[in-house]
Amino acid sequence: MWRAQREKNGYPIFILSNNFNTDVALTYHDATKHSYASIRANPHSLDWANQPFPFKIYPSLTPLNLTSKLCQTRMAALSAIGEIVATQTEAQPDLKTVAQLLYLSAGVTRRRQYPGGEIYFRAAACTGALYEVELYVVCGDIKGLDAGVYQFSAADFSLRRLHSGDYRGALVEATAGEPAIAHAPLIIVSTCTYWRNAWKYQARTYRHFGWDNGTVLANLLAVATSFELPGKIIAGFKDADVNCLLDIDPMREVAFSLAALGHVSTLPPLSPSSSPLGLETVPISRYEVDYPVMREVHTASSLESSEEVETWRGHTPQSNLPPPAGVTIPIQPLADAEVPRDSIEQVILRRGSSRRFSRLPVSLAQLSTILERTTHGVSADFLDPPGAQLNQLYLIVHAVEGLDAGAYVFHRDLRVLECLKKGDFRIQAGYLGLEQELPADAAVDIFFLADLRLILERFGNRGYRAVQLEAGIVGGRVYLAAYAQRLGATGLTFYDDDVIQFFSPHAQGKSAVFLVAVGKSAKHLI
Ligand SMILES: Cc1cc2nc3c(=O)[nH]c(=O)nc-3n(C[C@H](O)[C@H](O)[C@H](O)COP(=O)(O)O)c2cc1C
């Protein structure tokens, strides 16, 4: 499909792109909606004997062990998630910092025995604890680590080198010269492996790529901030180039995002050429089931040329909320001097999704602090000007001191919550969150809703990746902001259209993208 994307020197640029056949993303979205009926029509049973192994292992590569000794940055978690380091700051990580960034984003932080084996819980929340997100390091020479392309192996906390030499130039080329990538001493590429998550979630997994990559990136950006490293998320790149550099099989595993970390004034050299490595990896399951709709939406959202990438980024469509028409309540966040001082590393290590909420109230200050510290904007190539956002936050408040129970929408720019309707909606919230107890027992459920048509109109199918990713990052921050205040949180899935119905007429035309519940854990009360 030919499509004019922006103008250059007064002339429209026409680009041949699959990306703008946005029926593909809309069809995928509709086909993967959960509803009361769809859940009952598809009673998917899990083949436990075929559960995917949660780690990618290259048996022929020698591990370069990383130090697990954490450096105490002492930066309060609420500062680390709430601040953005200026991009022009000259800042380079060393190997210890790289290890800490990886550990606190995707490392194994807890283990739990269960009758069938052991679960290795990671630093960031992940749907079903299936951990389909892999991290790869692409760097120039940094203190303690030679320039190269490495796979992060969470299983034994090590790096395995895929290429030696400085390959950052290949990513500069793949991102059409994206300035943050061009000046980054360190780039962390996230990939997602379909089957690891689709074993349980089938075709809905493609949404989870954004959610689960997002929670990892929320941690990564916060830890980077604690080291005063600027960080920027890049979702626009030539897919084939990045997949090729990592030597991954795009039928099974695909590059999803790049994180540019740190800043150096010099540009990287041209990359050496990379040829296929043909390295063996340990199979993750005895057999895998393919869900072609996911590869279809991935292919239809892939970018192929530098021109396409260049015109893809920036110029975020404005999706302003209508001015408040109902009662508004100003948020009342804690001041800097009042926020809990637990460091980002302490908070990440104690985070774990709440398995039961107590129904006890949280305070308006706690909720306000969460809202304020998580929604200041994400530094990303699809969010421009800085601070732009794709998702809007809608809340069901059950138990927040100083706030009537009811449905609200958050006006970020006005710093107010607008009441849409008052009432006790615990039963409805439990239903909307796929008939689970967690959203009914939480103090507040925070839904992320977006105008998909507007986003796809500007960004094409790839906007679908961006909107899920932004929600995952902000949702990941909500987890951290809750745990920093000794509250609990959990991501949740939902009945798509019923959520929109619940918040309508205000939410009419929007789509449900993400849900996170916050409250007081019942664990300590039992
Ligand atoms: C986006 C998202 C959606 C989730 N949905 C649910 C859910 O519907 N029900 C549930 O019990 N847990 C849900 N979880 C929690 C995961 O099961 C949990 O993150 C995973 O088991 C890893 O455990 P941890 O978060 O304690 O490290 C969700 C997590 C995320 C990030």
C-alpha cells in the first residue's frame, strides 16, 4: 500500500508499506478479545509435559559470568521511576552497571518449588511467569566488556558472545540514524519468543509481548536513571536487520524494542558485516503450536526501509480527553521530602505480584503518588513531544481514603480525577478482570484505554506494538510505585468490550489495552 507519510522540503514522501494496511492490527485485536462467551467457547487446556523451558540456552558458547553483587545506588525508587535523565549527559556504564541493569530487569530474583518443579521468578512481572522476553547487549568497548553482541542468559547470570566487534553501527543503520542509538555506548535489544507465552495464552500472546516487554523496560529505565544513564526506548527499526544481527529465527523469536542507554559524543564506526551463525540452542518444548495471526500482525507491522523508519517515529497523535464534565478531585501526591526512601534495587527485589488483596483502603496520597510518578511520559521514539502519551488511565476505586468509591478518569494535565459514576463496583470489577478475585479485592483497578484508530492512523500497524509497549512500561512503573509505598499490585487480563462498556459513554470508541490492580496484600494478615 502506497502512503504519503509527512512532507520533506514541502513535498510529500510516498512510501510503499504494508504497515498502513491497518485492518491487520484491528482484525488481530478483535480476534483476540476476551469475553464471557469467548472464554467459555475456548476451554484451552495446558499440556504440562510440554511446558516451555523459560530460558534460551546456547550450549556451545562459553558463558562470561556476571557479578551478582549489587551496587547500592540509594536512589529512591519513586525518584528513579519519576525522573528522566537529560539525553545530552555524557554517561557510560561499566560491566558492573551492565550486570545490574540486566539483573534488575530480567534476572532471576526468587525461586519457588511446586509439585511439578521449580519456578524461577524474575525481576519484572510477566504474564503466567512464562518469560518470553530475552535481552541482548550490543555495545562498544566498555570498561570490563569488549565490544560485541551478547545474549543475556538469565539462567546462569552470564553473557554469551554472539559477535565480537562494535556492531552498534548496524543498529544506527536499522533505526535510520536515531540520535539516541547513534550516541549510546550500550543498547539492549528485547526479543520475544512466541511459543514460550502462547503455550498458555495462544494468539493473545502478541499483546503480551508489549505488556511483558514493557514491565522489563520499566525496571531497566528506572535502574538506568539510578546510575544517571539517559535511556530511550526505540520501537521503530528495520525488523529484518535487527533479527539478522541477533541471528534469531523470526518464525519463533522477534526483536520487539531497543533501549539506548548512556550517551557518548562520538558516533560508532561502521559495523563489520555479520554472517549467519547457525548456533544450536536448546529446544524449549518437545513440540510447538503455531498461531499464524501473530506472525501476520508482526509482519504487517514490520518496517523495511530507512525512509519508512525515519517517517515512522515522532509526531504522536494527540488524544486529549474532553474537558471534565463531572466532579473533579485534585490528586494529592507526596512531596519529594515525604516519599518513602527505599531504593530502586530494594523495591525491585521485594516486588512480586499480589496473589490476594485484603480490601483494606489505601490513601489518596498513595494513589496520587502512583499516578504522578508513573505518568510523566516515557522517553520513546513514538512519544513526541516528550511527555506525549498513547494510553489514558481509567480507574475503578473501591477503597481509597478521601475518594468516593466509583469510576474515574485521570486528567493527567489537569492533575485531577474526574468522577464518572459513584458506587461500589467490586462485583463488576471482578467480572471485568476475567472473573478473578484480585480486581474485586483491590483498593483500585487502573485500566489503560486507548484510541486505537487514531494511533494506527498515524503509526500504522506498528502503532499496535507501541500502544501495548507504553502500557506495559507505565504499568510496570505502577508496580514499582506501589511496592515503593509498601502496597501490592498485580497485572491482570480483562474482558475487552465489557471494560469499554463499563466506562462509557466517556470511553466510547476506545479500546482496552492493559489493567493493573493496586491494594494492600492479604498475605501479612493471614
Ligand atoms: C500484564 C500482566 C497481566 C497479568 N495477568 C494476571 C492475571 O490475569 N491473573 C493473575 O493472577 N496474575 C496475572 N499477572 C501476574 C503474573 O502471573 C505474575 O507477574 C507472574 O506470575 C510472575 O510473578 P511475579 O510478578 O510475582 O514476579 C499478570 C502480570 C502481568 C505483567
